[in-house]
Amino acid sequence: MSMVVNNEKVIRFLLVTASVISIFTTIGILFSILFQAIEFFQLKSFWYFISGTEWSPGHENSRFGALPIFAGTFMITAIALLVAIPAGVGSAIYMSEYASRRGRNILKPILEILAGIPTVVYGFFAALTVAPAIVNLCDIFSINAAYNSALACGVVMGVMIIPVISSLSDDVLRAVPSSQRNASLALGMTHSETIRHIVVPSAMPGIISAALLGLSKAIGETMIVVMAAGLRPNLSWNPLEDMTTVTVRIVDSLVGDHAFDSPDTLSAFALGLVLFTLTLLLNMFSLVQIRKFKARYKINTL
Amino acid sequence: MKHNPFYDPSLSGRHRSARLFKWYTRASILMTLAFLAFFLFDMGRTAYPALWQTYVKVDVTYTEKSARLTQKAIDKKYRKIVSRAWLREIPKQLQHNPELMGTTVKQWVLADDQVDQYMKGHHNNLKQKQIRIIDELKQSGDIELDWNDVFFSKGDSKIPENAGVLSAVVGTVLTLLVTMFFAFPLGVMTAVYLEEFAKDNILTRFIEVNINNLAAIPSILFGLLGLAVFINLFGLPRSSPLVGGLTLALMTLPIIIVSSRAALRSVPDSIRQAGYGLGLTRVQIVQGHVLPIAMPGVLTGSIIGMAQAVGETAPLIIIGMIAFIPDAPGSVTEAATVLPAQIFTWAGMPERAYVEKTAAGIVVILSILLSLNAAAIYLRKKYEIKW
């Protein structure tokens, strides 16, 4: 009997240890980034990092003003969301409100193929097919476009996050109680009016949550921008110019042959800290939104 | 219509806007599907030529001299047409077959990548003179496109016609083995603890929030962790499948935990109650009954997690798995590269011949992903229990 009890204790201990590893991972990520970032800010000014406009690593008097990098990230992410939100929410509405059950069962997995394609593949597609197509298109109107334009990355990234948005939005739209739809239809509203004025507003917290998840994915996306966006920090409003992003700069400064404690390498961790904080906040906010939706309709399946 | 008491003049407008709205939602899904179709078609079209490779039939003279200066083995006229990589192997060939020494053999030989591009009708920078020679060879049937087994049997190379995916595939397999070795037991144990043992206290809730966040952290940050902790702190070898696998294991962990928990939750409580009724302990019930019943679900989730790890590139680039690796690695501590990193490296090569190689590598990785997902669906369908 005591053997069994001992055994029981050992197994319980092992199980707890395993679950605590996930906490250690998060703490590990946070600290490994934080310590290097602090080291970086001891060498270079924090204030200039968030407000400076010149990013010129690699020499004695290197300057690290990350504003153009944030601007590039913002531009590419904005383009991605402009593509992904209308397409994703539209697809979700079609699947949940118009399509038959069978149609939805076929459409949803197909859309999810898009989420399963490795991002390096999207990057290759953006650089090889989409970017030249955009340049050729602009040539017709004699507009100058760069071969590594923000537009090309943004569009491809947008397609990549369509399933992120459509999948969650679809679940949320379907979770809206059908009594609401029936009430609206009984009052003489058309099907589309019901969807626009009743179903979508009810599901709004969930849709916002889905969009925020998409946003956080777009900000953290690396391979598409590494392969198809520029390396040059560029503060500009023109999406046809080349721009760089936080993730591109992280990769670029860590792949080179710099010493590990040089400001060039450490700058990657400072950028990583920004990325970590931003995605964590977006994620938290997204969770709060979806919890709000669940509480309103007392749903436990999402 | 005018006499209808229910007639509403705005109705036709409302119906029009309803049609428009439906049209918009349908268009958005069709656009997405069209993109997917075009994308797959474009990849297939770009990758197809990489399945074929040009070979030429030329006289090869094996002498002492040609073993030292391998170019001399081929008649001067054809030197630019034969692959440099093939010539480089002549001394090795002579070592294996010493009886070749002093003979002249007419044999099929790997062609240069420019010749290969010309044969496929792609852009190339051959000179007029070389094109004339190739056309002559074509007429006598001494040059042809044949199945490209180099691509599947060799590793990376700086000479395009000699580059293949083998070393990257071996690297991917080794990395995944490390990933599963760590992520599978840890993930399942965490799920079992959270689902079967944990009380609803602060620690449990903290772990849960943590797992949710871990799943949403950008993958590149896991690369920073791998670099700072595994390589700089623990001193594990850079670029090795060991470090890559550990990093990917941390990323796969949340996926395995979430799906395993769902699988455990779907096991009905009556199983547990029956166990208690027979006097089993909680550990015995979980070990002997709940976990075996949930296993298909757990495996399905793990395969899906693995599929995600196969395509992950960014963290592996950070920890240096983009090194030039011509030979397949033999152990998990040797420098290695993985398929998506190989695709990334080839995509950056200036030679035109690498474009089709890149696309072919993409087709290889997409087929791996497809078969993994098919296996997951098969498992789910076969062992699914309806309670």
C-alpha cells in the first residue's frame, strides 16, 4: 500500500514540475530579452531609441533611433489589416449566415490551409510573384514602386491572417443566439439587415478580439518581411517605397558576425522587448474582449 | 402593387442592398479561395522544371592527368557544358573503380546549370557558340532532360545543378525528433495535471494564462530565448538540431497542452467514477483508463503541433540554422539546416536556377505538411469515440 502512495506522490510531483515549465519558458523569454535590452540602454539612450529617426548600426558612432522602424511596421501591418479584416469578416459572415452546413464544413478547412502554409513560403511568393506584379502595375500608370515595397508584404501578410480572423469570427457569429435573428426577421427586416444590425453588433467583441489576434500576428510576422521587405529604415507615408520592420531588424542584427555584447546585437533585444510588450498587451486585450462576449451570452464553447 | 396595404416603397432598395451585401461576403470568400488556388498553381508551375535535369553524353577520358586537372577529362569543346560539380567527383570515381584508369568512356554526365536553363527555355547567359554546340548535341540526341534524382539524393551546394534537399530533410527530421522528445511528454504531463489533478487555485490559473500567452508570442522571440539561454548560457552548440529542437519544443508545448486537455475533457466522468468505485487511486485511473482513452486525441494534437514546427523558420534563423550544410548531419549536436531555412537560403541566391529549386523545396515541405495533417485527420476519424 505504501508503495502505491509513494508512487502516487512521485507522479504528482512530476506532473507539477512539467506544468511549471511553461511558466519558466515565459519568464525565460522575458528575462533573456529584458537583461540584454537593459544592457543596450546602458550603452545607448532610451529616449533616442523611441523617438530618434536615424538608425545607423555597424560603426563607432552608431545611432539607434527606432522611429522609422516602428513606422514601417505600422504601415505594413495597416495594409495587412486593410486586406484581412474585410475579407476575413466577409468570409466569416458568409460561412456562418449564408452557407449551408455542408458548405461551411468544406470551406472552413480550406481557408485554414492558408494558416498552415509556412510563412517562408509566403515570403517567397511575395518576393517572386506579388512584388514584381505590383511594380509592373505601377509602371502602367508610370508610378515608381520599389521591388521590396511595403504594399507587397502587406497584401501577402493580409492573406496570411485572413483565416485567423475568419475562423474566430465565424465561431463568434454562430454563437449569437438564433432567437435574436428570428426576432429581427419576424419584425420584417431582410436577412442582410438582420446580419448588419443585429448579429454583427452582438458579435462585435468577438470580432474585435479576432482582429486584435490578427494584428498581433501581423506585428510578429518575420519571414514574409525578411524576404520581401526592405532593410532600410524609411520614414515615409508611401506604401510603394521600401520599408523595414522590427522583426527584419532583429533578424538582420543577429545573423551578422557581431560580438554578442556589441550594441548592434543588443539592439535586437531592445526591439524584441518592444515586440514582446506589444503582442502581450494585444493578446491580453483580445482575451478580455472574448471574455466579455462569453459573459454576455453565457457561452462556454469558445 | 399600389393597392397593397403592405406596400413599402423602400423595399426594393432594401432588397438590392441585401443582395449587394450577400454578394460582398461571397466575393470575399471567393477572393480568398482564388488566392489560394493561384498560389498553389504558381508554386507548382515554378517547381515543376526542378523535377528534370539536363544530362549530356560526352567522352570522358580517365587518365592520371585528368585525375589531377579534372577539366582535362572532357574534350575542350564540351568543357563549359558539363557540370563543375560532376568533374570534381572524377578522382573519387577513380578511387572506387580503378579499372577505369586509362580508358575513354562515352557516358551521360550532369550538365551545367546554364545549359539546363537553356534546355528548359528559361533565361540564361550562354554564349552563341555554346548554344550552337548544344543544338548540335540535341540533334544527335546526346543531350536530354531526365528525372532529377540529384535534388532528392544530395545536400546543399553552391553549384545549382548539384544542390538537393537531402541534408535539409535529415536536419528537419533530427530537429523534430528532439522537439517531440521534449514537447510530447512535457505537454501531456502538463495537460494531465491541469485537467485531472489541479485544484482551482492561483498557481493553476497563472499556468493557464501563461499557456495562452505562450501560444501568442511571436515565434521570433523564441529564437531570442534560444540564443540567450540555450546557446549563450548553457553553451549548447550553435546551429545544431539540439538547440533548434529545444526552441521548437517550447513553441509546440502550448499546442500539445491545449489539444491534450480537450481530449482528456472529452473522456466521460463515468469512467473515472467506475474506477473510484473499484477502489483505484486517481493516478491509477488516469494511467490505466483516462489517458489511454484520450490517446488518439492527444496524438492528433501532437501531430498538428509538429506540422506547425516543420514550417517554422524565424527562430531557427536566429539560432544559426541557416549555415551552408552540404552533407547530412549525423547527430543532433552537429551543425544542420532545416527545410524552411534551406528554402530561405535558396530564395536569396542570385542564380536563376535556384528559383525552381526553391519552389521545389516548397512543394516538398507542403507535401510533408499535407501528409502530417492527413495522418492527424485519419487518426481522429479512426479512433473517435462517440459517447
